[in-house]
Amino acid sequence: MEDPTPARPDRPTSPILLISPFFLWGTAMVAMKGVIPHTSPLFLAGIRLLPAGLLVLLVAIWLDRPRPKTVKAWLWICLFALMDGTLFQGFLAEGLNRTGAGLGSVIIDSQPLAVALMSAWLFKEVIGLWGWLGLSFGIAGISLIGLPDQWFYDLFERGSIEINFSWQELLNSGEWLMLLASLSMAVGTVMIRFVCRHADPVTATGWHMIIGGLPLFLGSAFWESGQWQNIEPNDWLALSYSTVFGSAIAYGVFFWLASKGNLTSLSSLTFLTPVFALSFGNLFLGEMLSTLQWIGVALTLVSIYTINQRESIGRKVRSLFSGTPPSSVDSTAD
């Protein structure tokens, strides 16, 4: 399948704009930590989506962005809403209630691998040796950040990790739900290219959040109780931050960038999310990072640099071995 969008060179984008969605997602996770015990998963997922979608649509109207006009546009938006809205947020919210935040973040933030594979297949994006090496660094980094330190100490000392595993427990666990959430987000990230063939990315983002949020609220109404009775004033402030900044602004910027740039490079920045979450958790909640977690942070930053500079690194390495200037080396071989 060919790339549905016209081929065009990537335009330089402000680094602050590029990292802003991941900063907002990471800090929103910190803001939401105290809210999760006081509400229900589907209600929490819905309130992060639907109000944020309304805000994005108001901005789209203010900016005079074009509205979806064709049946194909609405079909793509609804499919986008199902994958990246209902399924992603639903699996994420339910998974967070059944697994540790560290292990959950590792599974969720491994989705750049799925995005890279789908982008290489659908859009012929060149990943290359240095791109795959960078993705490997990223997976190693978020594993050190999120998995228990004792697992790694056992691996180094005994050469094995004691994990009691059964397929039945996996299918009933939060880890399985977080994996489904990761795959749903990866599909949604790739899908935005097809959505933008028929609809404006900002308007589509707003509508997909509204349409995707409705089933979550319906599910909450049928299967949950006590959704807001225990929410405290500070919790509402955290919800407001998570909705406005962690959803409306973050998703609007992310999918606008995804509609224009290299999906593998953009998705690799997802590795920054747990870094920001850990950093601000340390700053505001007094959460301390272990030595292995700091190593994981360093590997994550190396990963992002390697993926986003993979073509330049490839040219420099080839020029080093060939004795020719980097500018004269064919970049298409990356």
C-alpha cells in the first residue's frame, strides 16, 4: 500500500513543539496519579477525551480549519476514533488499574516499534541499521526505567529472572490490556496519514476524541458506579490539567505533526514520556530514581538522538570508512 499523502520533504520544526506532546503526557500522568483511586477507569478515560475534543474543535473553528464533508472523511474519523480513542484510552485506563505504573509505562511506550514496522511497510519509511539500533536503545532504556531493579540484579547475578508465568494470568492481567493499548495507539498514529487524505488533521483530532469518548461514558454508565462522588477539589484540578494540556493540546499537536513528518522519528519521541513522568514525579511527589533508572534515562536520550539523526550518523560512518566527505556520501543508503 502506498503512502496516501503527497510526497514532500520534512520541514524543520521547533524542538519545543516536537517534544511538547510528550512533556504534557508525562506531566499529565503525574497529575493523574492521585485521581485514579478516587474514580472509575472508563469515566476517567472518557473525561480525558470528550471535553478535550470539544476544546480542539473550538480551536479548529476559531482557526477556520476545514470541516469533514464527505462520507469517506467521516468513516476514517470514526475508525480513527475507535482505535486511538475508545480502544486506546479504554485499554489504558483498565490496564492501569491492574498493573504497576512502571511495567505499564514500559509496555505502552514500546509502541514506536510497531509504528516503525507499519511505517516501513505502508509508507516505505527507511529505518536503517542506525534506526533499529536507536529503537533497541529506547526499549532497553524504558525497560530499565519501568521494570523492577531486582529483575536486572537477578539477571546479572544468576543469569535468570524468576517470573511466574501463565497464559491465563496474562489474558486476565493489566499487562495484556496495556499491550492492546500500545497497539491501538500505534495503529492510530499510522492511521492519521489516511485520515488526513480526507479531513483536516486538527478537526479530525477533535472529532475523533468526541466520538471515541462517547462509548467510554456509555460503558461507565452501564458498568461502573461512584464515578465522581469521591473526587476532591484537587482531583478536579488534576483532571482539568490532564484534559486541557494532557489531551486537547498534546493530541492536537501530536497528530498535526504525525500528518506531516516522519512517523518513525516522531513516534520515537514517545520514549521521552516516562522520562518526564519520572522527573516531575521526583520533583513534585518526592519519587526517587534508582541508579538503573538514571541509566535508563540516559539510554532513552541516546535512542532518540540516534533515531532522529540516523541518516546523518550513517553518512558520517560511511565517510569514515570510505575516506570521502559526509556530504558526498549517498544518503539513500541509510
